[in-house]
Amino acid sequence: MLIRDHDRDDDPQRWRAFLVDQGFGHFVAAGSGRSVPVVVPTQYVVTDTEIVFHLVATNPVFDALEESSRALMSVAGDWAFIPGAWKAIGDEDPARGIPTTYYAAVQVSGTCTIQSDPADVASVLAIQLAALDPDGVYVDPTEHAARLRAIRAIRLTIEDVRAKYKYGGNVDQEHRDAVAERLSARGGRGDRAALEQLRRTR
């Protein structure tokens, strides 16, 4: 992922908040000597030091992880298409504006631990349920021992984080304000989140 200086922000509070808010990403395991990596869309939960989730035991990603325990979780969101005309202010020709897409993206890489013991899998499920459905009422996951054998838990240790926030950091405040005003008026898919991110560039 290309990250230009004006799109970079290494603040852990910001990337953690983004990861928690999104809660869904693409888990990528390259394995060893493969022509293409294995990519798995999945929900996840972020803890202090890990990203945890579970997958069915027959998922091909486990073959790749056996080859190499290094993997990556890629998460992108808060995106909005920005028409070229939105970026024109004053006497600037709207037809000469260059369209773009505003978005945030965070990629976390690290070493994975695979857990197949039902008690360990149940522990990860408990973490996920507490985060995803805190008001839900469930039996202890260990009571599903037979079904737990059909899934495996993955703990991805957070070792390296690359965060990108592409929200007009390459233009002056007047141009960003013009885009923000139009995002607010449009109110379409992703516009509110993009507007909030855009305002952080002040």
C-alpha cells in the first residue's frame, strides 16, 4: 500500500479506533512459494496486542499458515467518491477538477497462532461475543464442544501497522472545506464517515 506523507498518521488511538469501528477485513496469508496468497473476508476483534477471530477448520488459509505463520489483516472503509467539480473553488474551472476517492485503510501484519483445542477456541469465541453482542445471552461456548472441533481460532499478534487516511491532505484547507461542504449536503454512502475523517486533517 502506497502511503504518501500527507496521508500518514501513526497515532495508535486513531488506527485502533478505525479497526474496532470497521470490525471486518480481509485476512491474507501468503504461505511459502504460492503464486497467489489466500485471502479470507472475516469479522475480527482487536485486543491490546492481538487481532482474534475464528474460521472453519477446512479453510485453505490454514495450509498457507502452516507454511508460514506470518500474515496480514487488511481493513479499508470510510470511503466516498469525490467528483472533480467538488475540488474547484473561486474562479477554478470545475471541468478541470480531478476526481478521487477518499478512504481510510489499515494493514496489520504479524505472527499467527492457530488454536484447535476446544477450550482455546471457546476462549476466542467468548472474546468475540463480548465485543459483537455484549447484551446477548449465551451458554458457555465450551458447551458446544463437538462443534468447536470443526473450527479453529487465530490470534494475529500486532507487530507492524501501516495506516493511511486519504482525505485531501495534499490540498489546502479552503479546498478541503469545499469538499466537506458537498459531502455534508450529499449525505450518501460513506459520506458522513468520510466527512468526520476529513475534518481531522484541520
